[in-house]
Amino acid sequence: MKALCWQGVNRLSVEQVPDPGILNAQDAVVKVRLSTTCGSDLHLLGGYIPAMRAGDVIGHEFIGEIVEVGPEVRRHKVGDRVVVCSFVGCGRCWYCSHDLWSLCDNGNPNPEIARMLLGYEPGGVYGYSHAMGGFRGSHAEYIRVPYVDYGAFSVPDGVDDQSALFASDAAPTGWMGAHLGGVGRGDVVAVWGCGAVGQMAARAAMLLGAERVIAIDRYPERLAMTERHIGAETIDYSSTDVGAELRERTGGRGPDVCVEAVGMEADSLGPQQIYDQVKQQLWLETDRPVAVREAIHACRKGGSVFILGVFAGTVDKFPLGAMMNKGLTVRSAQQHGQRYIPMLLDRMAKGQLATSHLATHSMPLDEAPRGYDLFKNKLDGCVRAVFRP
């Protein structure tokens, strides 16, 4: 079959790879209908995620059709149209039973690699390095789905493929940030980043009752999309002081909840960008935490900060003093998608959550390297590139 393979830093190619098959009794093989890029994939391209090998198939957000099931699969059958959570959860360990799916004890078959890097192993992720399980990714014609009864969800008839695609990762990740960040009725919420996850976090905050939602970015097309499709206020950080602007809009107090949806390659203007860029390139820190710093400084006293962006290792100049002295609650997680996906599909079916606008560029899988170039460099207004195997 055809698949998009990582060949080294900033090098991708479409190659022929072996077809997947059933390895365990709870597996399924899914024929991929659509897959999409994700901002966290850019960390793979940049060489910031360890344990990648030339020829690894990447991609972790997808929708498809089940074409084969293992003998112990009970909830799905051949022919089901399903969206699959990007994290692999067994459904039975302590973490899965407590809705902490991305921390599954059994979802990562290479625990020793992640344990060495992080202290404990998280769950597995499709197409996201051997430290996260070594699973083949979704930018392919077919994919093996372990624990399919827990990780795949049937798509309602009224939800089209392009909309349902974003229930795989972007929508549940964004919803988790707003939900576990503690958004409640009447809150003012600030979201750093107007990519797909940031937009979904902003929409989730609105649906959870926030009085005002303010999204922060610098790309005009993303700011305009967030205003038009999500209905949030926006701030262009390249033209104003974000902290001062947020205080002005909140009567001097600051947002109740701040959601960081940017991650380890955050950009900014001014000396801190140069500082972080140099330290990252010299491996004196692995991640650029600009947006996290800004969120912690901007949040009101006693407020909540949720870190949604993917981070790989260590950061410098973390504002621990501000966090402690302001009495902030700071949380983070990789997405616990199985907790949210059924609810999100139901909201899509009811017209409460729109996602199809995120797919700004659609193309055959053969053109995936070009799609990633558009996505990485934010060319032609690209928010997400979607591939059709």
C-alpha cells in the first residue's frame, strides 16, 4: 500500500509499505478515507521528537471504514464507518477506567523508551515515534487499530467524513482543554493559538458557558476564521501587547481560564524569541515555551491555565514564581479522546459544533509532502491539509 513516510528532518516521501494485518484478537484493519495534518506532526519534521526512524509512517488523525476484525472484537463489524482516537487505550487498565486514556498502561508497547525520557510511559499514538509505541500512522491506505472496541467510534449518518475527521484529535483535544481547564458559566477565557485545536478549544469554552472567549494569533486568515466560524474575539499579538490588551478587556483582572494551544515551537516577537530559538537549536532546552509563559503571566490571580500544546522535554525561564504567588491551577495532558469523542460526534450531528472549515486544503495522498509544506509554512492560508488515500 501507499503511505507517507518520515525520512529525516524535513524530509517526507510517499512510499510502498507492507499492508497491515490483524496481530492481536482485539485489532481491526481500517481502510483510511481521510487523514489530516496536525501541528504536533511538525515537531517530527523538525527533528524535535526522539526515536523516529527513516521509513516510519506518520499521521494520527483519521476516519475510515473497517475491513477486517479480530476474533474478540465485539462493538464493531466490517463495513462500519469509524473515527479513531489518535491515542491507543486498552479500556481496562486503571488509567482508562478513570478516563485518563492517553496515560493507558497497555497502549504503548515500547514503554522503556518513553520511561527513560519522561519517567513514566504515556499511552501509544499512531505514527508518532517509537517512544510512543512505534505504531504505523494514518497517512496510508490502511491502518491497524489495536483495541478497536475502545478507540474507534461509529460516525452518525448525518455527519460527513470531513467534519467527523476532526473528532479524531483536534476537537477532543480542544474540548479537553476547556473542560479540564475548568471553564464555567460567565468566565472570560483566553486561548493562545488559532489553529484547529485552538479554534476547537475556543468553541468548547463557548459551549461550556463562557461569557467571552478571546483567541490570540498573528496570522490574519486564522484570526478571521476564528471570528467567522467560532464567534470568538481575537487579538493579533504582532500588533499589540497581549497582556495589556487582556487586562483592558477584563477590567484589569485578567482571564479566568487561559488555554495554551501552541506547543513546543511557539513563536513571538522580541528578544525572548531569539533567546528560545538559540537555546533550542543548541539543545540547551528542547521546547520554546513562549505561549505558556504569556498565559501564566496573563491569567488572573487564582485562575486556571491548561497546557494543550505538545511539549517534549525541558524548557527555560518557566515562571514558577508567578504561578505560585498568583495561586494558579496549572494542568496539562495529551488528549483523553475516548472520553469526549461520542459526545462531540453527537454535537456535530446536532449542528452545535462545526469543524469542516478547518480543512482548507484537500489533496490525494500522493501530494502529502506538498500538503505538509503548505501546512508547516502556513502558505496559501493553510490551516489543515487533508489527504485522500
